[in-house]
Amino acid sequence: MLGNFSYSNPTKLYFGDDAISFLKDELKNYGSRVMLTYGGGSIKKNGIYDEVIKALKDAGKEVFEDPGVMSNPTVQKLYEGCRIAKDNDVDLILAVGGGSTIDYAKAVSVSAWCEEDPWDKYYLRMEDVDNRIIPVGSVLTMVGTGSEMNGGSVITNHEQKKKIGHVFGDNVMPKFSILNPKYTFTVLKYQMVAGIYDIFNHICEQYFSGEDDNTSDYLSEALMKSVIHASRIAVKNPEDYEARSNLMWAATWALNTLISKGKTTDWEVHMIGQAIGAYTDATHGMTLAAVSLPYYRHIMPYGLPKFARFAKEVWGIQTEGMGDEAAAEAGLAAMEAWMKEIGVVLSAKELGVTEDMLEGIADATFLLEGGYKTLSRNEVIDIVRASM
Amino acid sequence: MLGNFSYSNPTKLYFGDDAISFLKDELKNYGSRVMLTYGGGSIKKNGIYDEVIKALKDAGKEVFEDPGVMSNPTVQKLYEGCRIAKDNDVDLILAVGGGSTIDYAKAVSVSAWCEEDPWDKYYLRMEDVDNRIIPVGSVLTMVGTGSEMNGGSVITNHEQKKKIGHVFGDNVMPKFSILNPKYTFTVLKYQMVAGIYDIFNHICEQYFSGEDDNTSDYLSEALMKSVIHASRIAVKNPEDYEARSNLMWAATWALNTLISKGKTTDWEVHMIGQAIGAYTDATHGMTLAAVSLPYYRHIMPYGLPKFARFAKEVWGIQTEGMGDEAAAEAGLAAMEAWMKEIGVVLSAKELGVTEDMLEGIADATFLLEGGYKTLSRNEVIDIVRASM
């Protein structure tokens, strides 16, 4: 815990198979005009839409619908949402969906009353918010991003081939989030597995950095172990409530700032993954999975002790007497075996990446400091190519 | 994660060797009349008092001093604090000290404007707070109780031989807490070690309960491992900043509700320890240490798989092929060795417990459900006697 930092998180969470019953009480804290934001309409098939509408009606709210949020929310959709929010002067944005929908709701929250182009101000230039913010609440239906308890918001501009995430402050985090593990049962297996790997990689990004001895690293190992254990159950039986609930809870704590406290972090896998996303529109978690093994094998020599610790503490490998390098390799081999077991995509080609995209993907990749090695543009190309 | 629950924590934390610099900004959120609550005056020797007074003066506050909070804050002191707070109509209680001082500040916070006897209403009857609450902020100088980020408040009534903790809601938690690990350097080693065991036992109380597979248990193991590791460094070198900072951070997260989410908890060691405290005025953490091993060895047969897991995951014992019972015993033996290594008190006699107190201690001990076994009154006597 060597750095100075502050911690606060204002999001109130309601967790469990009865969590929706608290929505009515939470709604009392806001005015009568609610924008209801959701994705492609799956919530109408599985009954969640009806439950939410009932709570809104019981609370006497006027509802302004904003459906159609795509898995990689676009800047065009953002402009559309801003118009709905502003024209109707909404008091609350209620996002019902996964990370994409909640990320998008935060984007509308800060952008609706922004007098400039919000893409330029809040994504390209990453400025602080200085205009009116519309409060956001969420009902989570897909697990992975942690967007339900953080300030993160990723928006994609296909024209500019850019997918950019801005981590906003406390005032943009959801005021409340409803977490019912059963709401995730109907998520397609491909999406569930992508979400599982997204959680795991969020932890890796914060874990594989820094050389100090830090409580945050122990907490990261705990979350990784819980995710690995629960994922093995969930891929066999997606309706195992305990496994899905552990995944949901671990996802929230994997990316609400706790496990990064007092240490440096990496995030380069996300940078490459987001660049791939901007080019292919592939599912976020799978873009991370496709580049992770080449990336971690590439940086492993620069953070050997941590990779050796990962093998021992996360994968339970008896590393005594092995030497750091062999231990580190064994840890990544165990990670690879687990990734194959749960069925993530390990090939960028399978996600639609072609040789002629590589230069563009490298250009679209932010090269961050903070991890064990700062990549060059050419190393990004090598890593993506190694996944093809 | 089988239960339904909610989570929110409004406390803002400032952590690091420069954390006090944020006090001035926080003070802007409150009126001009500040009650400054502290203990026996050690903060005047180590310079913390001067730093705090400077921040208060720079912020233009009028300060009402309330010194002399004892290690087990008494109900008489509470009445005195209530008079100071009410007579001066203070806008904020700033507690500078360890858990005792912060616990006491919360007690004054809810009691000053209470129209009944607050001991009866908030401790004996544990009622919800329905009167005006004075906001509390804290500057932490001793690590262990987690009071800096929770609603807990333990008050002792020596006349009634009762030491009772009430866990108040979000609205009573500190609004902000300043956590500077260096502020803990001058704590006496006995107190530091007692605090370390207090942290560890808080985790045990939440871990040794329930049979489900729960993310909270993984997080508990992580915190225990971090505490064990850091404690070994801190007892050798109390000025090791990294070790003291990890202890400080782990203490906060050990008792801010996170690791109890979705599971049952025990808390019987605390019940017995508090009864001993009411009779002896012994240091809280040491009362827990003195009864822990007899207690856990007594309940071990009722929660064997968890104790076996504890041996493997927390103490790194190779338990394969051992059988649960042998593994569980090995785990508690490792815990005992660690307790001796860091120098906690293992004998209730050493804390001042005498044979003629045993009946009274048993009477003063709340018998809780929630752990692996609900004790009888006689079992409490057996456990305390085993520590003598």
C-alpha cells in the first residue's frame, strides 16, 4: 500500500433473487420523469421488462423509452439518447441490461446537457464533467464489466475507428444497482463466457503490475480464485444460482477500484482489445481473451516474481524449487487450460481480425505505462499477430 | 452468495502519509462548530494534535475539546460527551484516535439529541436511531476495530458489568476517515499486537460460518493472509511503512461489511471477549486472543470442512490426503504458532480473569446463533476456563 489514494463509492447495491423489490423504494428518491434504457429487447422475452415497468408504474413515473443500445454503444446512439433525455428533461436514467447499456447510460448522463460535442469533450479529450449530470440507476442482466458500481463508460466511434473508455468520478457512478443473479440465466453461453473472461482480465490488469507487497494483490487473488471456481460450475450448468451469484458479485468488486488501491495497474490488454473491437465489433470479453496469452507471455520476463506468485496462489501449483521462470510458465499454462475449458475465443482471426487491419489496430491502441513493460507499436502488432 | 442483501458504504477514505492534507477540504462540508474528541493525550506528544488543530483553525472552525476517551469508553464518559456536544450545538464530531475514540464519537453522535437514556435505548434495547445525528469524521491513529468505515460502536457500563456493541446504519458511519499509516508508528507494541489480532479475529468471525461456496470466504482468506504476512514484518520493525499500511487497509476492509455479504457469521469470540472486557477492562484484542483457540478447537468438529480449508488456503498447509480433522487441527496449530510469534496474550488469567468471575462472565455473554455451534452457558465457562 505504498501510494496515497482516496476511496469512496456511493453506489448502493441490492443483491439476490428478490433484489428488484427494492427498486420501488429507490425510485422515490427521484423525480417523475424516467428514461428507460435497454438493449435489443431480450428483457421483453425473459420478463424483466415487465417487472421493471410495473415498479415504475407503481411509483407513478412517466417513462420515456430508449431501446436499442448495441453491445458496443456508438456515438450515434449516444447523440440519439441525449436528445431523448434532454427533450423530455428526464430526472433519472434507468439502465436495464449489461455493461454496454450501463456504460451508455452514464455517457448520456454526462452528455445530455453538455454544450459541446460530448464525444470530443468526454472521450477524445477526457475532460472532467462541468455540466448537469442526470442520475443513473441500473438493473443488471449480464455480468462482466463492473459498470454497475463504477464510473467507467466505453463508447465506440466506428467512423474514427476508436473505442474509448472514460472513467468518470463518483458523481457519475450509478446511484443504485439491482443485482439479481437469476436475471443472468438467459444470457447466451457465448456472452456468459465472454463476461467471465472480462471479469478475470479486469483483475489481471490490476494484479500484473507493481512489485510491492500489497493487500490489493491478495484481494485480487481471492477474486480470481472465486471466478475460476464458479466459472467451471457455470459453464456446465448456467442455472447454478450459487455459481452465477458468485460471478456477479466478483465482477462488481473486480472493477470498482478496490483492488487497484495503493498500486500501479496495467490495462494494456484492454487497450488492444478495444482497438480490435473498434475494427471488428467483436464481443469485448472475447477480444481480451484473444490477446491475453500472447500479451502475458510477452511481458512475463519483466514481472517474473508476480507471475510465479500467480501460479502458486491462484492456480495452486507447487512451485517450490521450480524457479520463477518455470513457475511463471506453469501459471500461464494453467490459465490457458482454464480458458480452453470454459470456451473463450483464443484467436483474433476468429473475431474477424485480418492481416490488413493490424496496422490500424496498432494505431488505435493506446500504449500505456504502468504495467511491467510499455509496449511499442510493433509489439502490439506482434501480439495480435500471435493470436491469428 | 446465497442470501439477499444490500451493500452501501458512504465513508470516504483518504489513505497515505499525506492523507491529513485532505482534512481541510472535508471540513468545508460542515458548520463552524467542531467537537474534537480524543483519548489520553498521546496525540499531543506525537504531533498529530497540532496537525489537526492547524487544519481546524485554517478552516475557520470553533473547536470544543472532548479529551479523555478511555480504551473501553464508558457510559459515564458518553453522558459527558453528550453534554459537550449538545450545549455547544456542534456541527461535526472529529474523532482523533483508535477504534475506542471513534466508537465513542458515534455514540455521542446518536445520543446527544436523544431524549431518553441513550444507554437504554441504543445499547440495551438496540433501537434504531430516530433523533438528530451529529456527523462524525475520523483521523485514525490505531488499527484494528475498523470503526473508521463502519457503524459499530461499543460502550461499556461497568456498574452493570456490560460491554455492548451496536452496529448502527449508514447514517452513523463516519462521513470521512483520514488513514495515515505513520500515525500508528508510536502505538505501543502491546496495543499494535492487540489490534492485529482484533483484525484477524474480525475475519475469523465472518469466515467460520456457513457451508456455501462464497466469494466472501475467498476475500476473507486474502485479508487473513495479508494480515499474517504484514504482522510478521511489523512486530520486528514497527516502522515498516508498507507492513503498517497493509495492516491499516486490511483492518478497514475486515469490518466494513464486505466479507460478510451473502453468508452467516459467528461473532461468539467477540461476545465472550466483551464480557471479559466488562469484568477486567482488558485490551479488547487481547480478550479475543485469549479465548480464540479454546473456542475454535471446541467448535471445530461442527465445521470441519471450513477449518480444513482454512489450513490449506490461509496457512498453505499441504492437506491432501490428511483427512479433514487432521487438516483442521494443523490449521489451528499454525494459527497458534503465529499468535505466539506476534506475542498476543493467550491466557485469560493474564488479563485479570479470576475463577470467581467465570459465572458472571458467562451471564454477561450473549449466546449467538450463526456460527457452527450455538454455545450453552456452561460451554462459555469451559472455554474461558481452558484459557486460564
